[in-house]
Amino acid sequence: MKAVLTLAASALLAAFVHTAAAAPASQKSIKHGEFLVGYGNCNDCHTPGWAQNGGQAPRDVLLTGGGFNFQGPWGTTYPPNLRLYFQNLTLKQWIQKARTLKARPAMPWWTFRYLSDRDLADMYAYIRSLGPAGKPAHDWVPPGQDAPPPYLKLVLPPPPQVQPAEH
């Protein structure tokens, strides 16, 4: 019985993803996606000048990458241009990516686990509704190599010492 229910749930999800990918997004989905992007602070890093302008940016600049870049022990990361990135993904690919993403700092990739597939579909609808704009972000630069500014340099404290358990 459990296998039948799992199979039925998988079929319903596949039908939802296929239907959502084939049908144009509703204004309600786009507005909800815009809310989620805002609430998730995606613009902080993915929109140039967002923080410097008090959370404001022209529509043609939203989510075009290069907002806040970060340098630390992992190298230097540049937030991607989501508007270009999403143009090359189907809804199904986006949901799969969001469910399996493991990104370098400072991307809080673990927050996607709190979103439903419908939430992810609405984010997809909103970002795609903005249309392609801008240019691709700079690639990640490995540690110890010169990276083009601007970036925030994060100096991390050493990891805490593990104390042996007392017996």
C-alpha cells in the first residue's frame, strides 16, 4: 500500500511540474514568487546596489548578479545572474537543483528545504517573468588567486578546539 501511495504522489508531482512548465504562470504565482525572493533576501547578493540603495533597484537590474561578492577560505564567490541562469532551466530542472544544491558561502542553500515545490515553482515564475538581462557573473576564483573586486573579505575565526570528554 505504501508503495502505491508513493507512486501516486510521484505521479501527481510529475503532472504538476509538467503542467506548470507548459502553462504560463499566473499573476498570483509571479507575485508570490516575488514575495519569496524578497523574503529570502535573494536581492541582497544577486542585485547590484541593492543594499547600498536601501533595498531598491530598477526592474532591469533585479537579480542580474554581482550584488555582494564574498572572499574567504573557499576562494571568491560571485552571485550568479539569476535572470540568465533561469532562462536555461526548465521548472523540473530548477526544483531538482534547489533540492540538491550545495553551494559555496555565502549562499544559504539549506533554506530551500523549507520551501514547497509550489513555492519553488512560484520563484521560478517570478524570475523568468523578469526576462533575460545583464551579463553572466564572474566565475568563482579559487583560494590564493587574485580576484577582481569588489568583494567582501570574510575573516573567519579558527574552529573551536574539541575538548576530550572526561571519564
